[in-house]
Amino acid sequence: MVQRETRSTYALWVVLFCEAVLSWYNFIAMEKEVFLSVIIPAYNEEHRLGKTLEAVDAYLKKQSFTYEVLVVSDGSSDRTGEVVTERARTMQGLVLIDNKENNGKGYVVRQGMLAARGKFRLFMDADNSVSIEYCDTFISYFSQGYDVVIASIELPGAKIEEHAAWYRRALGHWAKLLIRLLAIWEIHDTQRGFKLFSARAAQEVFALQTLTRWGFDIEILVIAKKLGYRIKELPVEWINKGESKVGLSAYVTTLRDLLVVRKNMLLGRYRRTTVRA
């Protein structure tokens, strides 16, 4: 009995020691310049987030650069925060930004991108529908003079594995065409949740963002173009397992947001001189 208690005590001290070492390592890492920041917006993602963090961690541990991963909870009412907290015990650089109220995906992406410290800042979806492994290819384009690199499923070479309802595919097709006609013709797919920004572009673009829900992707790309940043659109493999939270109401919201963006463009509201401090 005494030996069993001794082993339990020893195991507890080992766990505490490991957590202390990891905390110290994370603190030291925080003091260094961060090369890549990964921002993951999350709303009630307790079931999908764990696997995504596992994939992100596996990719980042292979890299020689410094990094941080910010999960921004959008007022989640499930165990999303607990999943992140538990994972942070063993995952380097993982931080939870835990909002108590739901403000919309655009709000938490903006929050994360402005809070990030990375030279490059990526936001990706919590379902890992576009693999983190694309980072290598995306980052290489910044040496060619690009400031923003985004994923697309509307370019040659893209692969789509989708299990969504038929109406989503039909609505998505016509929505993309309308977005191109009214907002930014050069971009074929504004809505993929995998976009990489330089630190400078992120600070300026997201400071001007006004939309907080589904239409924010359109707005940030319009702002980037207006500010003179070069945007590169790349084909990716997109895996939609049919568990998306995007319903019919999201298409209505996006249409409304598109009209807001168009109005702001006509009124000249996306100018560098209006960037908030």
C-alpha cells in the first residue's frame, strides 16, 4: 500500500515537473520573435478541434521556425475552451483567447490577427478543411512580392471532397459570381477559411475591417486590394465533411454584407488614412 502511494506521488511530481518545464519553455518562446502565427476561430468545436490541433502541432513541430497558435473562442457554450486548455499542457505555443459572448467569425478572426505577433499570420478553420501542410507553399510566395496568399477551390488544380447539401453547392456557385461582380473580380474564391498575411498587411487590413460575421472575408480582401497589397490565390484540396455550421441564413447574411462592402467601396471608406490606432 505504501509503495503504491509512493509511486502515485512520484508520478504526480513527474507530471508537475513536465508542466513546469513546458510553461518555462513557452515563456522563453514568447520572448522570441515569432515567425508564424496560426489563428483558429472556434465556436462550439469540442468535437473537431482536438484533431485539428493535433495536425497543426504535428506540422509545426517539424519546423525550424518559431510559432504560436491562437484559438479564439467565439462565446462557445461547450467544452471548446477545455479542449484547448488540456491540449496546451503538451502543445508548445498554444494560447486560448476565450470570449464569453458570441460576436461572429469575422470578429474573432480580426481579434486573433491583431493579437498575433508573427511575421506571417494565418487564419484557418477549426475543421482543418484545408490542411496546415499548405503553409510551406503559401509562405514561399512572400519572397515573390506577395503580401496575402489565399486558398481557392475555383482554380485549376483544386480538389474538392464535399459531403454538403446540394443547395449549398448551387448557392455557393452563384454567390461567388456575385461577389466577383460587385466586390473583387480578380479573386475567384473569397470564402476559403485559409488565408495567410504578412504582419504589416494584417495590421493594416484588419484594423479597417468592419464586418464581424460571414461576409468579412470579402471585406478584408477588398481592403487589401485598396491598400495596394498583392494577393495570390492558390488551388488547394478542400475536404468538407458535411459538418459545417454554415446554413441558409449565412448566405443571406453574406449577401447583406456584400452590399455593405460595395457601399463602403463607393464611399471610399477603405483608405489607409482612416486606420484606427
